Amino acid sequence: EKYGKLKRTSEALDKLIEETHAQIVHLESIQNALDIATSADDLVQIKEELTESGYIRRKGGSKKEKVTSKPFHYISSDGYHMYVGKNNLQNDYLTFKTARKDHIWMHAKDYHGAHVVITNPNPTEEMIRLGAHIAAWYSKGRMSSSVPVDWCPVKNLKKVPGTKPGFVSM
């Protein structure tokens, strides 16, 4: 009986540890979004994400606040557009709503950070380097000497059901 009880406890603790780790990862990504926020609208969007995640309670009703924050927008020397999500909600919207399947997606590997979408389906090496620099700059690895960056066409990305905003699978 004691062995069975300890085994069930261990299984329950393993599940709690996994859930807690997922919450820590999500909160670290929100911390990164706070680091790169540039306006009050960005903070409103981060607050909305925290509310949707259950970390903050809505006051006086279930109205969402109107958010006007937009992703960063860069134009390369070739004339192609690059968009950079500043938080998890923008990353999701940018990757799965705005970007077409032939656009290029970039993200700092193993770091919390922005999703970068390049609208050129056949980017030059210079454009890939620029996108990688942008992805590294808007990540937790900003101060590192070397930040590896993952990139692929948007069609190779998948949103895993049940995950928090901003988390994708290649």
C-alpha cells in the first residue's frame, strides 16, 4: 500500500513539475516581451495576454481592451518587408494570420524572442543575415556573442493545440 501511494504521488508530482515548467517558460517569454516593449499599447497587449492566461483577473466584466500595437516593420535594401512580433500574441498573429505560406519565418533558437517574417519567398544571403540579426536582437540572447537562429518557410510551421500563444513547432 505504501509503495502504491508513493508511486501515485511521484506520478502526480511529475505532472505538476511539467506544468510548472511550462508556466515558467511562458512567463519568461512574457518577460522578454516586456524587455522589448516600446509603447503603452505594447504593455496593454501583454496585459491582455496575461489576462487570457489567467494570471490577471478582468475587472468589471469580460470586455477585452482595444489593442492598437503593431509589429515592428523593416524594409530591406531589396524592397522586401520584414515584420517582427513584439510579444506572443503578435508572434501568433504575424506567423499564422499575416504571413503567407511562402514567406520566411525566423526565430532565435533556444531563446525567448520575436518571430521575424520576411516577405521574400527567395531571400538573398544578405537578407537572411539581416533577418537573423533582427531575430537575435529581439531575443533573450541579445547580449550573447553568438545566437543561433532557426528559419524556414511559414508552411513548415505548426501551432501545437493547447499551447500558449507564440509557441510553434517546426
